[in-house]
Amino acid sequence: AGTLYHYRVRSRDAAGNLAISLDNTFQTLPASDTQSPTQITNLSASDVRQNSFTLSWLASQDLPSGGAVASYDIRYSTSPLSESTWSGAAQATGEPAPSSPGTTQLYILAGLSSGTRYYAGIKSSDSAGNVSLLSNIVTTITAAISVPAPAPVTFPTSSGSGGGGGGGSVLPTPVPPPSRVA
């Protein structure tokens, strides 16, 4: 498959004269690629922020050539992600161009809601349209928006002989925390 062949034709006429043609060539068609790229099994999440996190993985390999794959498809969801839910998951955009197999690849998944659990996965495709199996699924919770705690309120106490009614002290009155606007 995909091999170049050279040939010449020899012929002899009735008088015994021999003729040999010029060099001719033909090439067989390459075998069709029916193998999917290797599955990504080391997808991980890091640098988790309020609205984003970074995905990293080792670039998969296109079989049977062993070269780089053609593209990546990253998807994410707030529901568990699997092969059966893949098509309904949100599709990321701007995935990186595939690198040589075994090279670390990075992608920042942004535009997320804070304090939310996300599930993310990746598939790779080769130039023949073969798609890999779904990677391992990473689960992460984006950072929540932090609201500083209110400063404690204290009241001075007084003591002594406060004329007429006897001595005493003023006790602090609890102050309710400020209401939060959603």
C-alpha cells in the first residue's frame, strides 16, 4: 500500500528485433486509515480560579503512523460526563494545535461560574476522521467568591458610681451581620 513500482515492457517482433520501453512507474493507493488515535489517559486540572482552570495532558498519537493527531475536542459540563453524555456537553473553543506525541499540552477553560463543580474531558481526531475514546474525566470546583468577614463591633464599658442609681456597666449589644445582596 502506497508503494512506488517501476517497470519496463520488452517486446520482440516477427524478425526477432527486441524493444524495451522507457521506465514506467505506478503507485499503489495507500491503505485507508481506520485506526483511532490513542486515548488520552492523563488529563488533569490545575490553577483553579473563580472563573477558570487549566487542563493539561500528554499529546496523543495518531495510529498507525505514530505522528501527531489532527485536532482536539474538549467538552465540559456541570453534570457527570461520559461517552453517553458527551454530545450534550458544552464544547470548548480555541483548543491548542496538537503537538508531537508525548508532549505536554495546556488549555485554560475560562468563562465558568464561581463555586461550581465542573466535569471535563477530551477526545482527539486524526486527519482521516477517526476519533479517540473519551479521556479520563477530571472533576474540579471553581473557587468561590470570597466575601471578607465584617470587623467585630465592640462597645466601651463604664464603671463607677453613676449617681443616683448605683454603679453598673454597659454590656455590648449584638449587632446583626450586614445582609448579603445576591
